[in-house]
Amino acid sequence: MSPKDDHCPDPQLTAILRHELNRQRSKLEMIASENFVSEAVLRFGGSVFTNKYSEGYPDNRYYGGCEWADELESLCQARAKKLFGCEHVNVQPHCGSSANMAAFFSVLKPGETILGMNLAHGGHLTHGAPVSFSGQLYKTSFYGVREDTELIDYDDLLAKAEATRPKLIIAGGSAYPRIIDFNKFREAADRVKAYLMVDMAHFAGLVAAGLFPSPVPLADIVTTTTHKTLRGPRGGMILCRKSLAKAIDEQIFPGIQGGPLMHIVAAKAAALAEALEPDFIDYQRQIVKNSQRLATHLIDAGYRLVSGGTDTHLILVDLRSKKLTGQAAEKALDKAGVTANKNAIPFDRQSYAVTSGLRLGTAALTTRGLVEKDMDVVADYIIEALRHHEDDARLSKIRQRVEDFTKKFPLYPNLDF
Ligand code: DSN
């Protein structure tokens, strides 16, 4: 039986894809960890490399027919090294979680201690949360932010490092809107002879553009996803010192993964080439300008922002003074055509399912071409929707305005199913 190649081989599936494309086009995408890849990245990600097994690494594979897979992976590695200035890179992780798992496995034995950022203060599940492999396999300890400034408490970091003597300290997270001082992390790691790992998934694009300090010279291992500010396909990557290269590579394959997704490696290579272009820096600058403009509007409308503002692509809004939960805000915004997510804020008294915070990001909207004056409009939609969060008729009117507004910023105009 040969595979079908007619234009519309599966009406049911095609309908779902059309709906998703329409959702992406007609709503304002403000989930801080999402973005829109270029049409080139989309095309390479859907390429014939999906057919190829290539377990192993360039010039050392377990299957025949890998000569082009070798070329591809070597090219992707070279681009990542050039962009981030690292000694070694593994471009095979299927996601950030598997990148983190391989990083942990390469330097830790089960039962050893890790020190990561408290999830409720902006950390990530894989940095030691009890529900993740990281909390199940290792002894965990956490540092957090100061209650008064909501900035990372570097004294607490050092004190926790000295008290718990971790083998690995982890910097980075998924809801921290500020620059991180990696020197302080290096000092803490050196003090207790721990490895330092930085998970730069959220701010990798900013690092690539020189708008966020690079963790590469200071950390032993840097992990990232490729689909957030870096604007590549959904996937992961690990950058490390040469001395850890073998251990990292062995933990990705055969340690925790089988064959790499070479079509995704192709898409990563395409995205890395885009990130090496000079206009990528302008793009990243615009992300931050947009986020800061939105922050100003929210503050003017009486919202308190965690840490008082943002240095990055993300904003964490404290909704408590408006008697609103993250859950209610997320639902209301969705009805109004703005996609965002509820998020715990530091010292939150609500559960993770409800939360007192709303996380907003500007990477995806900036990709669509929105600049500061457009963020003024977006801020109006958000503020109006939150103010009238229980008024479905009002939310639906905002939804209509959002839909009209998004037409000014075409997304994948040449794409159809
Ligand atoms: N799920 C991602 C985020 O939203 O930040 C992190 O893995």
C-alpha cells in the first residue's frame, strides 16, 4: 500500500488543523512560552527527515543511510555554537524536560541533592517539584525571591547552598520577569563545589541577541527549549563545556531518548540561522519594548506587577487587589480573544489550579509585527476584559474587535490545508 498524497487526504484532520490555524490567526497569543515560527521553520519541520532513523551522532550512527542526517546535525550544531559561543551542543533533546533530565543524569546520581528555584516563585517543574522526575529522584532544596522586592534572594541562595550542599544548582525558570545575576549563582556553586546548570528556555532569544547576560561562560551546563523567545520548533537543546560533552551526549542517547527527530533538528537549524541574522536583535529588542509598554499600561490601570515590572518578554500580574483569580482572568481573556495563562505569584495563597496571577508574554505578538502603539490597543482589550470578566456579552464584543485587529497582522498568509 502506498501512502496517499492527494491534497486533502483526511477531511476530519484537515478540519482540526484549519480550526487551529484560524485560532492562532484570530486571537492574541500571549502565552509567554509560545511563539510563531517562520514559514521556513514550519516547512523544514514537516520535511522528509521525519522518515529517517539516525540513532547516534554524526559519523557514529547505528543505521545506514545517515550521510545527510550527519550533514544536517553538524550544520545545526555549528549554528548553535556560533550563536551562543558554547564549546559543545547537543541538538537532539525532544523538549526542555528531556534536556533537563539528561543534564541531571550526566552529573547526578539518584538521591543526591539539587537546589532550584521555588516553582511558586517563578521556577520550573523540572527543577525539583515533587510531581516531576526531578523531585522524585533527587533530594530537593529551593531558593526563592525576597518578599519585599520579589527579586531573587541571592543571600537565600547562598544560605541554602551552604545548608544543603547540593551537587547541582539550577538557575532559570518560567515566570521570573527580571534579569538573573549568573555571577552570584557561580559564586554559590563554587562555594559548595556544585555544578551550575542554567535553564535559559524562556530567555534564550534574549541571550542570543545580547539583551540578557549569557550564562554560557559561567555555567557548566545550559539547557533550553527552542520554541520560546528563540522562535524555533518545539524542542530542546543542551550547551555545555567540552569536559561534559560525552556524559551529556550519552545521557540523551542512549540514556533517555532513542532516535532523534531529524525533521525537528532541520527546523532547529533553520531557526538558528534566523537568530544569527542582524534583524533578530531588533526583534528581541521589540519584544522587550512591547512587554515594557504593556507593563506601563497595566500599572496605570492599577495592577501590581510582580517585581514592579519586567526586563524581559514576560509580565506577571498580581490580581489580588482586583479581587480576581488567575483562573477567572484566563477564562475571561480567552472569551475576549486573548490567550494567556494563570500563574502562581510568589507567596500565593491560592492553589496552582486557581492562582492569584496572570502571566503575559509578548514574543508571539512581536513576531506578528506588533509594536508599542499596538500594545496600547492590546492593553485596552486586556484591561477592559478583566474589568468586565463576568460580562459575557461585553467579552464577546471585545472578541470581535480583537478578531478585526488581528487581521492587520497576517499570520502565515500563504498557508492553507
Ligand atoms: N511550559 C513552559 C512554560 O509555559 O513556561 C515551561 O516548560
